[in-house]
Amino acid sequence: MKILITQIHCYASIAITKLLKNKSTLGVEIWRCNRRTIGYVSGSLLVDTYISIPNIHETNYTDYIKEIYKGNLIDFIISVDEEELLVFGQNNLSKDCKLVIPAEKTLKLFMNKLEASLKISELGIKILPILF
């Protein structure tokens, strides 16, 4: 299985890569893409294949992702970046590629950590008072 993990500079993205690498019995080939060159962030050295791509704010960003996905027979895309997931959702990337994109309302809520903490607290889940 080929998995494309975007935004290699995010800590969650690096953690997912390490987790998949440690589960070598799964037979996963990890592809990564980011606007930074290979070696700029340590996570870029943990993958099987690394591809440099344009900045997320360029108009053809999702086209690059689709091209990588289709051209290399990628099975699944993992993104941990809220801003990127918004771009993917707005460009309907899940129509052409397998990935999970939360609802735009949810993404926007969690882009504001204080607002998200208050909303979670309203559900009865205790949040440390230091966050308020």
C-alpha cells in the first residue's frame, strides 16, 4: 500500500510517519510531499519517496496532489494540516482521491484552539482551566 503524507514539517505528520515505519509488517510505502526541500525538516528523511511541491496557497496546489496520487498509484492521502484540509475540501479533492476531510465547520472551529476548547467543555469533557 502506498500512502502519501503531506506537510512533512508538522509534528503530527512526522509522528504518523514514524508509526507507519515501525509497523513494517503492514507493507506500507510512505510517500511525502512538502514545499521545503528534502532534509530541511527531519521527517523528510524518514520516507521512501519525497517530492517537492508548491506552496499550499498556489492556485494549482490540489492539481499537484492529484497528479502525484494518480501518477504514482497512491492508495491513500493523510493530511494533518487544517489549512490544507480546507483547501482540499474547497477543491473537492476527495472526489478524485481517497482521503478523510472533516467538515469545513469543524476545521474552522479547531483552527481556534480556545474556541474549540470551550466547545469541547460544553460537551462535558473536562479541559484544564489553564487553557481558558
